[in-house]
Amino acid sequence: MQRINVRPARKERLAEAIYGQILDQILSGRFTEGDKLPSEAELSFAFGVSRPVVREALMRLQADGLVRARRGIGTFVSNRPSNRLAELVSSADISGYLRSFEPRIVLEVDAARLAAQRRTSNQLAQIRDSIEELRAAIARGDLGQEEDIAFHDGIATAAGNDYYPKLLDDLRRPVTRTQAIGLELAREGSAERRHRVIEEHTKIYEAVAAQDAECAASYMRYHLYQARAAVVDMHHLEKGPIKPAVGN
């Protein structure tokens, strides 16, 4: 059993701090895919905190796709993020950013469904233009974050209900932060990795243009899960082509 390196954690945000320290050791390669983590009792002793605090940190790591629990056996590392993740954001803050995907998925998937039913020709053109501007930004070697935001804002606006863009704006800080991280990690990889982002946007646009509400919702859900995976799994874009969950 490997020992885990421990740094003193502040009393506030203990679960986030422990989450971050475990993530740091996954990033460093001390624990890699398939490795078993120390038990809750061992982690509790090592960090000097209660087992419920450790359990909360492990539950967040599992919810974020970084570890998996096997009943009666233990907790194992399931994904390793890019080594660059620690350069882009504090590991203790990753959990908060990733949690923002939960309300975002609910909001944007439904917005895509409604956009397919309600979009105007002008709104459709603006969504298409945002994709072309993202394509041009990536070709220049830019991050393309403003263009990415414009696409998602365009879908929310096309839903035809002012609450959708307002609610998305309420999530602006964590959304823009996770977008920046995902785009930066994609930029460091192959051209295929970057162009997959454009392809996902295009699939959503085509479904909205065809007024296929369920397909638009499915592609948006897929896109957001891929964006989330970009943060926690360095291999996620190498796992096969886009497959729609709902056919036309």
C-alpha cells in the first residue's frame, strides 16, 4: 500500500483541501489509473480529520470521474488529468468548477431542445457565425474562448425565454473558467483534439437548424460531458468519434 503525502489543511473547506491534495498526487503520478487509494480510515488518520470529511472528498472525486469505488474493496483511480491542469488552476478549486457542470447540463440541454423549436433565422445565423469565428480563432492559434461563449449564449438566447441566458450568466465565472481550462488543454494537444470542439458545436447547430429538438438536446448533453471530461481525463478525446444518442 502506497503512503499518501500530506500537507496541513486549513480548517475551512477541509473536503476541498483534501480533494485537492489527493488530486495533486494523481497529477504527479504517485497514484495512477488503476491504483488503489488508502482507506477512509487511513486517509482520516493521515490528514487528521474525521472520516465524514474524507468521505465527502472521495465522493466528490468519484462524482468528478477521477476515482471509482468498489464496494467492500476500496477506491481506485479511474482517470488521470493532464499534467498541465495544476498550472491552470488550483487543484483545491477543481471540484467547485466541475460541480458547475451539473446545473449547466440541466440548463443548456433544455435550452438546446427549446432552441430547435423556437429559433429565428437571425438567431440561427448568429449561432452559425459563432462556429465559423471559433474555427478561425483556432486556426490562428488563439484560445477561442469568446467565440465558444458566443455559441453557448446564442443557444440560450434562441430558447426564446429570457431566463435561460440570465441563468447561464449567473454561472458565468465557473463556466468561463472551465471553458478556458478545457480549451487550453485542447490547444496543447493534436489538431484533432481542437477540431472535435468545433465538430460538437456543428452537430448541435445542425440539429437546431433541422428543428430536431431531441437530437439538439442529446448533442448538447454529449458536448458538455465531453467538456467536463476534458478537465479530468487526458485521453478523453482519443476515445472515438461523436455518436448521436438520438437519431433523426
